[in-house]
Amino acid sequence: MHPPEQIRVLVGEDQPFVREGILRVLEEGGFDVVGTAADAVELTQLAAAYRPDVIVTDIQMPPDHGDDGLRAALAIRQANPGIGVLVLSQYLEDSYAFALVADGAQGVGYLLKEKIGDLRAFTDAVQRVADGGSVLDPDVVARLVGRQRKAGPLDDLTRREREVLKLIAEGRSNAGIAAELVVTVAAVERHVTSIFDKLGLRQGRDAHRRVLAVLTYLQA
């Protein structure tokens, strides 16, 4: 895990007060903020100039005030797959989450702007995205879980394994899952191993398999 002071962050936000708040939270968290952008064009230019580790950006930005921030972030990520992307949204829109993970859930995150007020959760999300993990807002995960779906690979999971996978999708560590479910870390590790086996994720690093498990979870 990279120390915060080694993580270079570029911020995209057109509202000055919100931008200043994000900047202050990141700096107090020890992150190296290399620049800020007020529109999607500037965000793209600064990303090319600074090559940050993570981009934290609002979805709706100038010049068109649509999903310019998201589209810019996806284009930047396509050109530079090593750059993590954490997008912020004023409203709950699960289609944005699907667009974000369409090419893989590694190094991506989606949070509602209201969650910035939870300083620890926000800085943890930036850290996790920088380390190649995924972070999805719990409200988005809950909406996706509540949808009707066809039979698929998740059907073999037990109720507890589904709970564990849901928390993995939110970006929780094994220790965080254990605390949430009031079980031991060893019990969580057994559940995670079982999830990997049932989803056919039997090779590769655990961090990578967690990302693939989240992607399977969302696509299902």
C-alpha cells in the first residue's frame, strides 16, 4: 500500500468552495495534490502534464455541464490505464457506475459527494483506488443488489458470502468486513476464498481476484 504522501492526486471540480474543500481534505490526509481543474478540458490537459496516480473528479462539469467529468476521466484512463479514477456525483446514478467499471473495476471508484464529509472514508477511498482496488458507494451497491436479475454465477453463493461480496464491492478490507459482520478476520478469509472458488477465480493475486469478483458481482 502506497503511503498518502507518495500518491499524486489531480482534482476536477468546477464549484470553487467544493474544490477547496476536497483540496483541503486531501492535503490534510497527506496526499500530494498536483493540480486542480475547473472543467473537463483543463482536467485532460493537466492529466497529460502531471500524470497523477489518481484523478478525483466531479461527473458533471463544464463545458457542457453533462457527464463531461466522467467522460474526460474515462478517456484519460484509456490513454493511461495506470491512473486511478474516483468520480464524485451529486445524485445517485448507477449507470455511471456501470460506465466506470465497463472495462474492469481495477483502480476505480464512485462516491456520492455527500460522502466527502466522512473524511476517513473519503481518504481511504482515494488510497484504495491508488492501490488498484475498487470503491463503490454503498447506496449504489444497494440499488444494484435490489434489482431483479437472471440466474448467474452468484446463485451458488451463500447468504453470508453475498454479504461479504457486497462489502468487498464497497471497498472494505478483510479487517473492515470482519468488524462490520462481527466475525473474525480468519472467517472472512475463508468466505473470500470460497467466493473466489465459486466464481472460478482460482489464479492470480488476491487483490486482482477481488477486483474481478466485484466486476462479476456488478455485471450479474
